[in-house]
Amino acid sequence: MRTTWIVACLIIAGCAHEPLAALPPAGVDLSGHWRLNTADSDDPQRLVQSIGDGEPAAMPFSAIGDALQWPGNDLVIKQLGGVVAFTSEGESRVYEPATSSPRRTRGGAHRRSSRTCGWSGRRLIVKVTPDEGPALEARYQESADGRRLIQQITPAGDNSRSLTLIRVWDRVP
């Protein structure tokens, strides 16, 4: 029930469009070691199946693929001011407000995309615009008690939030 309430608040808050700030409000720090809570997160297989069953979808498979795969089950975040570094499965991405793409520290071929980020209140917002397919928006916010990190992935600019993926991480002590 509590997770449902948290998710509902994030969805309602996500409907407002405001300019992104370079810095979060005082006291907001996503830093920590986080482990994916699969029980409280959306099942990506069910989401993919519902898309395949003909449910109207704003995201094609290629666009949601990266969102379902990264970050992985184990995530370390380091934040300094408004700059946030995510490390998961041997790959690091550094998101700095007012830049177009994160710096990556692992080699390999990746889909080309433009990424921007910034802060909307207590939420870090990362917008991904691939060369092909729709833009996506990932919102990261810590729970009020600081024990959970909630990620909400939606098509960017989709006010109806018709297709939303929610992932929840628990803080590792």
C-alpha cells in the first residue's frame, strides 16, 4: 500500500512541466548504494508483453530496451551539488545539468542519443532523445524516509502517462 501511495504521488507530481534547475533544493542528496527491489518494481516482461498484445504504446521496443536494462540491480550514486554519477554493472554515467550528454566510462557500442538533465524540486530528471524513436524521461527521487529510490520512466511530454515504468531501489546499509 505504501509503495502505491509513493508511486501515485510521483505520477501526480510528474504531470507538471517546469523548467529544470541546475541544483536540487537544500538537503536533497541521492548518494548511496541502492539495490533493485523487484517485488515493488514493475515487471518489465509484463510491460513488454502488454505492448506486444496491442495495447496502445508511446514507446517502441528499442526505446524501452535501454530503460529496462540500465541501471541494473545494483546501483551506486554519487552526487556533488547538481551533478550526479550513476555506476551500475561496470558502467558509469555522469549527469550534469545544462549538458547534452552524460560522460560514460565504459567502452562499447551504444545507441546514439541526446541526454539532458536537471532538477525539478526534489527530483532528478534525465531526458533522453534517441536518433530514432520517441524521447524518454526518467525521474529519480528519494522517498521521504531516505530508504528508497524511485525511478519513473515515461515518454517525454506524455501528460497522460499512458505507459509508465516504475522501478524501486532499497538503500543498502
